[in-house]
Amino acid sequence: MGKGIKPAVPVKQYTSEVKKITKTIKKDKVNIITLGCSKNMVDSEVLSGQLLANDFDVVHENAKLDHNIVVVNTCGFIEIS
């Protein structure tokens, strides 16, 4: 910091407060529900991998209500593929 400029909150106190707050924040948990054909299952598996790579907890068609995000993957085909 420049000369004469003091932080509003001492750095040590600020760091301690941030650690307290981040301990209480839970990661997002995604429940993926797959409806439709086997192609949808593949899409759900790809989505699951992407979410896991971005630090989400992921479950598939979990009956528990411990998730805060639900993705319903449905079929968009109208003809035989």
C-alpha cells in the first residue's frame, strides 16, 4: 500500500473473517434427471463431467432433497435417429 494509506480493516482481521465466511458456503449440488433415449444418457454424462470439472457436486436422479440445482435433460428428437 502507498504511504499514508491505511486499509479500513486490518488485513489479518479481514483474512480471518473471509475464512469464517467461506467455511459456511456450501458448494452447489446438481441433480441431473435424464428422460428419453440413450442419447440423452450420454448427454447427461457429458454434462456431469463438465460440472464436476467446474467444482460442482453432481448426482443423477437422486431422491434426496439435498441439491439446490435440478437439470432435466429431455429428448428433442421427433423422428427415429
